[in-house]
Amino acid sequence: MSRQSYFYLFVIVLVDNTKLSNCDESVGLCYQNDYTNHTTSLFTITFGSGLDSYLNETSDKFGFSISTAYQQSFGSRMTDAAFDFVHVVPNHYPEWHAGEKDHTENHTKGYMYIVSAGPPNSHIFNRTVNHLCIGSQYIFSAYITNIAKKGLQSNKPNIQFEVRSATDNSQLLAKCSTSDIVDYDKWTWIKYSLVFNASTTSIILLMVSTSGWLNGADMAIDDIELHSASSEYPNFCSFSKF
């Protein structure tokens, strides 16, 4: 791994069926130590590793889907509304941190998920999770970084994390926004986390690109996780697990 900088950004959202209208926005922001150190991981997506410079697999391999507005590049030059799974940031544009690596520690030739934003409100991550424990607390998180070097792209990525019901007309249960993901002189990963209380057993986890999709809004994503933060029920409330 190359030398990198890390920050942890926590967006705390506590939601139950009686307070959705008041509590679907973030209620707290803070930088602190990694809150997920003392929780149980229910799934982690690191995108694996391999010898090829890009991964010749689709997002289905990792258990999530992407809006059909996006096209996978498979190593070719990325344009708007495109994504790829790569070892290092490709040298497609002079504004990018070309050659920088994925986030996963102790992961030789690991892949990361890079995205050039598509239409506003398009899904760049969509995964259904079943058998959650109602009333238990969970943490949906990912490491994200702006691919562009500081000051070289005016349009910055902006991602909204959402939790929706998988069974009740996709009712919104919790959400938070990263706001504009800052560009840095040095390659810098930031961990974003949405903390929520499960009010249903089946949910949809979403990352939604809310930025404009021209002249930038390019990002890398790695180590997407769902954690259980409840000590009483540290895993799924069923025999089924990922």
C-alpha cells in the first residue's frame, strides 16, 4: 500500500417507525476513532485481489447492483456514468491521482471500485439484506475518496447513504449525505458511516450519487460493510447468513 491519509466521518441516524418524519436526516456529525472496531461485521466487500489491472467481473460477483445508467469500462478509458474495478487509479485524466491503490490493508494487488458519476440520484450501490433483528442497531459504512487532485475539478462527488424497507414500497428508513467529498493534494480515504435502528427485518442498502455528472464527481470506493452494533443480537436473526 502507498502512504495514505485516513479520516473517519460518522453520520448518526436513529430511526423507528414513530419518528420517521423527524429523524430521516442526519442528527450528528463528528470525526473520531473507528466506531466499528467493537462491532460484528455482517458482510464486508473488499473487491478481492488478482494479477490483472482491472477485474473482468460485474458487480453481481460482490452481491450488489448498479443503476443501468452506468456502463462498466473493463479497463478502457472512463467517461461520465462509468465504473470499473481496478488495482490503481488509471491514468485517464491529468487531474486524477493516477497510480494510487485501494484501501484494504494487507491486500496485495487489491481491487477498488471507481465511479465517474452518472445522472443525479442514480444508484451506485444497491443490496438487499434479510433477517435483521428489529430494534437492533446497525452500521452501514464505506471508505470513499475523491479521485481528483486538489483544485483540479470543480464538480465533487456527493453520495447519499440510504436504508429502505425491502417489503413496504421501499419506504425510506434512514439516510445521510456525505456532502461534497473533498479533494486533497494527497490520496486520502474517508470512512463514512450511517448508524440506524432496524425497524423491519428486510432492508435495501443504497448509495446514491446526488452530484452533477459533468466535469468531475469521480470517486473511489472500498471496504463496504454492514456491522451489527447490538451486543444482544450480534448477528442476523435467522439461520441464513451471507
